Amino acid sequence: MAESSSSGSSGAESIAIAARRAFEESQLVDPAERNVALRAIHKILNERREEVLEANQKDMEAASALVDQGKLSSTLVSRLDLSRAGKYESMLQGVMDVAALPAPTGLVTFAKELGPGLELHRVTCPIGVLLVIFEARPEVVVNIAALAIKSGNAAILKGGKESIHTSTLLSNLIAQALSSTSIPPTFIQSVSTRSQISSLLAQDKYIDLVMPRGGNELVKSIQNSTRIPVMGHADGICAVYLDESADEQTAIRVTVESKIDYMAACNSAETLLVHESILSSVWPKVAVALMEKNVALRCDPSSLDALQHIQLAAVNCTASTPSDYTTEFLGPTLAVKTVPSTAAAIQHINAHSSHHTDSIVTQSEASMSTWCRGLDSANCFINASTRFADGTRYGLGTEVGISTGKTHARGPVGLDGLVIYKYMMRSTVAGGSLISDHEKGGRGYTHTDISREKPMF
Amino acid sequence: MAESSSSGSSGAESIAIAARRAFEESQLVDPAERNVALRAIHKILNERREEVLEANQKDMEAASALVDQGKLSSTLVSRLDLSRAGKYESMLQGVMDVAALPAPTGLVTFAKELGPGLELHRVTCPIGVLLVIFEARPEVVVNIAALAIKSGNAAILKGGKESIHTSTLLSNLIAQALSSTSIPPTFIQSVSTRSQISSLLAQDKYIDLVMPRGGNELVKSIQNSTRIPVMGHADGICAVYLDESADEQTAIRVTVESKIDYMAACNSAETLLVHESILSSVWPKVAVALMEKNVALRCDPSSLDALQHIQLAAVNCTASTPSDYTTEFLGPTLAVKTVPSTAAAIQHINAHSSHHTDSIVTQSEASMSTWCRGLDSANCFINASTRFADGTRYGLGTEVGISTGKTHARGPVGLDGLVIYKYMMRSTVAGGSLISDHEKGGRGYTHTDISREKPMF
């Protein structure tokens, strides 16, 4: 690869080439060294805490000034803040938690003897070089670096520009920690400008996967401008559906938590579908519970009608418009629609949602089965809050994000979403193995399953 | 989805919407019906053989005329021909072979109890709607249709324009067969013009995966023009590497078969790397064996020098140029290069190959281990012909193609490369399950592994 790295290369190309080379070198390093690297990162971040918090203070001041000018939301400033109680410790602990997880690579997922002395293994391995684009929170640099190292992938990181001082320093400290280990220091690199991103998106020769974590617009714009595969973490337009046989208490509990527990989360509900047969029974109770929590309801004519006798509804309910059913409100608003059947609810969701997480409240086994089979969503829930859609809650150990794509990894993505596999085949037959030994009158194939306990190499 | 299918939709959009609707409807059909559909397709293709062969005759005549005008290669004409002995039977048999395979969907790959009465299953399911673009061979229509149906994916197919009469008829017969089953007839559709492809590539709302089977240029141009994920089946620039300790017979056998067994195949060798220490021992024997099979060698200075004393070399060996090492010759030419070590061989391959299939000939365990870990190729072979890289030879049951990508599926792709998964979660707790029941002072998570024998629905 050396020939491509001439001094004439653009900055982005040099970064991509360095990442590729770091990845390739790291493949010959004992995977146990990845945990050594994680411990080194933990140590340096612990020792240099004051310095990091000073850099973070600079970002915070710049951001506060922008808030004063009305150019930035104050929510963003609170996300930037690494000095909040417990935040730094939890970032440090995250590194050790990732170290403690089982390695996702080196697992044999398929193993066959093709014939005597000829064995085939399919072994999980890193994807290669990742380009990860994420939001303002600076601790994500550390989190993603830890996941990349654990899974054996080199990574190029681009955080939000508001956290530039913090994330540049964190990234430098990570490189410094790596330089004391067998993992190359360029295994984790970070870039800070948007123009570098567009040049990096052209480096499909060196970068294997782009992971944008952000809204639909970010994901689409990246998909539009690269040949590199994209694992998007986009909007969550999630729904709760109250079926004909919905239990009242379950309906209230699941709908209220799915809506209000953490309204900015992608797994919060934005749409409520109500079976027409419960418009005058369960629905008003659910509506009141929501309105008491200050949720504004945007209702279709039937669900609006059903609330006419309720005083609260006069201020909290309005008629919905079609765009309400495709909006990620991320706040105290819920779009409500009446449907005649579970099949109709599924049809609505498949056409309007982001295929993220949807929950049915029902006591009917038939509806549950139709729901789980017919719904084209990553997470199909029954009588449970949409807020469960999360790698940690699922017991995946950690979470890279929640993929809204339908290939490679879908839904909450754990470390196993950062690996692919390669086939290794070894012949111990004298003179080696040819297909002509097995085909065209040769001895045929045995195709016997063999032990998958450990990879041949 | 009905609202999108207005009469003003473009042709491509209507096709994509019809495919999506067929996919969604099919999700509620018993998966056993997929085999009923395959048997119906087998039956109709068997009954209407004469008609298909007549259509094929038309394509053959048109193609022969183009060959006469020098506008088409005669190889292509022979690939078009369905009337060759055994070809039609083997196409029919292929459908029944796919029917006999185990279903790749409905498998539980992860199952946990999150707490008493709250169970989570990760269950394999179809990806959705596939757009498959392939070469001239008309039987591929039937092959891909069978794989799509078996895996539960709706498909839109675009074959080579030279096979238009045959593939249109095959596609109509498939739709006719489906209309007698519970699978919607629009589950498999085919399009015939290139302009439809570019419109279809914009339908990312309805199409989930594009599978181009063809050269690098086709794959790259598609990756450049769509937001839809692409599973490419591109070039094979495969290498054989003769290590320091290579056994002479193995070196000759593996190199010769990898090169000449089927030169147009993507898993044939295009590059030979030779360790410098065997330039005057093993290499000349291998070179003579290749030249006796009429293979032209394009050699770097050291490997060329080593053949000076060999008469055959005077006509069959020439000096290589840098582009020889990145060329898929698909014919009797082999690029040869001397390397000082296994690590250098790996570096050359990682930088120049298509990451498809590469084989080392060695007796050294250390070299084998370095090879399998350091080589960034889908298929890393030891003392075996590159021609083994194939789904049927691997015992995958069938092959969708050989993916040169590094996400979702890599190397020979069987039916399990056409599926993804969804999470199903069910609460049987009275009042349903909320995260607040488990977190913030709640009862916590048990995260116990549970049976994966069958999906909850």
C-alpha cells in the first residue's frame, strides 16, 4: 500500500491509508493485546482528568456563548458537560466494561470437513476500518474507541464541532495510550471538520463501513455521497397499538412510559394506534393519563370525537394532519389514529414508521402472531414499553447504536455487529487439494460438520 | 402504502411498491407455502419447456447476428443457450434442490429472559425486497427466483438484454405459477430496460438490497447511484503464494488448477507470488507446468531472470507492468512477482487484490497462521486450489453469489446471506412490562439465556 501514500495525497486519503495500515498491522497482534490497550486508555484518562475537564470547560464556554446568541440549544450544552457528577467515572467505567466483554472475533460459526484432510472454518473477524460520525457528547469518542479496539476495527471518528477541544484531547490521549501497546497509535484517529468527512467518504478503497449516528437527514446525505456501506442510526418513529382486547392497565402503563419516559430518545413512541372497538372504553382512560402528563394529542376524527365529553381534551387535543404520522416529535406530542384491525395497524406502521420499535397491547394470541410476523420493524413488542429497545436492556453487554438498516445488523447493535467473517481452509493432503480430486470422477465431498470449538488459526 | 400508488407513479415506483406490498402480504403466509410455490414453478417450467426453448431460440438468433457483426462475443451466445444437453433439466432440478433446503428464516439466534414473564427472541427473517441485476444466462432468473422465494424475499430481476425473450417468458411463467399459490404473483417481477434500473435505484423506500452480479464497473456504478445497500459480486483478482517451504508437487498442482481449470471464473488465480528463496528450485518447475498448459507469464525481473535457461520461457514469459497485478485476465495470462516473506505477500495481496480468494502453498505452521490472520480476503486457503471458493463446494447447499463486500455477507453467500433478523419481545406480566419495573429501584434484569428451539411466533 506504500505506493498510494505519496506526499501528494490529500489529508483525508492519508488518514484513511494510515487507518488501513494500522488495521492490517493489528491483525497479526495477539487479540489479548486489545484488552491491554483498553486498560492503558483507562489509565491515561484517569491520570489526565483535570486536563480533559479544562478542555471541556473551553467547549462549554464557547457553547454557552452561542446559546446566549440564540444559535444553540441549552440541551446541547448539558450534553457537552463532562464535569457533571458521575459522568467522567461512568466514561472510565465504560472502558473497563468493554474490556470485560467476551471478544466478538475468532469465533467459528460454521465448520465442515469437505473431504479427509480438507477442513473449512468460517471465523468471525473485524470488518476493517470504520468511519463513525456522531453527535456532540464528547464521551462518545471514548466509547466508540473502546468498541472499535475490542472488536479489532480501526476507526476514524468525527464528533460534533461543539465538543472539538474535548474530543481532540481525548483522541490524542487514546493515541498516546496505544503507543505504549502493540496496537498502532493510528488505530484510532479523529477528524474535526466537515470537509474532511466528504473527502473520507470517497476513500472506499480504505474504509469499509460508515456509521452515522444522528437524524434521518444526516444518514440520507451520507448514503447519497458514498460507495462505502452505511450502517445508519436514524430517526425513531415508534408506535404503540392498542388492540381490541387490550387490557386497560397495560394500555395506560405501556403508552404512558413509551411516550414520556425520555422523550428525546429514538425508542420513544410518537404514534398511538387505537382499535375502533375500544374508542369509548380503553381509549379515553389512556388519553386522560397522557394529558395528565401534559402530552398534547393530535387525533384523527374518530379518536377526537371519543374524547368530546372530557374536559382536559378541550385544550390538549387537536385534529391531526397527515404529516403528524411521519414526525419524530421528540417532545410531549403524540399522533393518534383509529384503525379497524391489527392488520390495518401493521399496514399503517409499515408505511409510516422508521421500522424501529413498535408495541402492541393485546390479549389475543392471534394478534400477537400477526404482529410479530407482519410488522417490518427491528423490534416487535407485546405488552411492553418501546423503551426496552436498547442493547444494555437486551443483555447484549453494550450498544454501538440502534441500526435502522435492514442488512448486516438491525436494531440494538452489540459488538457482534462490528464483525464479519472470513473462510479459512486448510488441506493436509499430500500434494495439496484440488477440486479435481473431488469432482468429475474424483472422490466427492463429505461435507461433515466438525468441531467449532476454536478456529484453525 | 396505498396512498403512494397513485396512477401518477412512475413505472419503476409502481413495480417497487408492488414488490413491497407482495413482501408484506407474504409475511402472514405460512412459510411452508414457499415450497408449494417452488413446486408450482417446477411444474409449469416442465410443462412449458417447448415454449421457453422457442423464446430462447429467438434470443440465440438475435445474438448470433450480433456475433456475425462483431458486436458480441461467441462465449456469450453459448451462455444464452438453454437447449444444450442437460441444461434445462439442471435448471428444473435447481428449483427442487432449493425447495429441499432447510428454511433460513424463523431461526432463533439469541434468546433471553429479561425478567420473570419477559422474554426476548432474535429471529431470522427475510430482508424484504431485493433488486438483482445479473448477466446474460437466462436460467439465473429461475435460480434467483427460487432463492428469493425460499428465503421469503420479494425480488425484482433484471437480466442481460440478450436474454430478453427467454427471461421475460420465464418470469411470466413464474408469476403464473405463483398465482395458483398463496404467494402473491408480484413477489417476483422482472424488468428489461436499463432506464428502469436507474429509476429503481431511487426507490430506497421500498427496496432493501441491490445485488449486482457482474464486474467491478457495474458494482461501482450502482454503488454510486443509490442509497440502497449493495451486496456486490465483483471481480476476482485471486493469488497463489508459493512460500519458502512450499512442497514442489503441491505448488505445481495448486497453481496450475487455480489458473487453468476455468479461466473465466472469479475464483481463478490471476497473480502468482513466489518467495525469493525458491526462485531457482520450485519456481522453474511451476513455470514449466504453466507454460505447457499455454499460460503466458508476466514476470517481475527476479522471476523472469530465474527462467533464462528455459527454452519455453523465451516465448511465454514477458516482463510485467504494474497494472498486470491489478488485472482480472479471465484468460491464459498470469502475473508473477517475487516477494521476500509471507508478510510481504500478504501486503501485496491486501493492496492489489479484490479480497476474494488467495491460497498459500507452505509447510510452515507459522506462515499458515500469519496468512489466515493477516490476509484481508474472504477466503484464505492453505495448500488448496482457489477454485474451492464456491457455496456448493463449501456445503452451503446453494450459492447466491460470491460477495466481495465486507458487511452482511462475505465470500460464497448461501441462503443465510438473504436474511436478517428482528427482535420479538413478549411480556406475560400482569399490567405489561415497563423499564421502570426493572430500573431505578425496580427489580433489575435477569438476562438469563432461554431455549432457542423455536421462535415465540
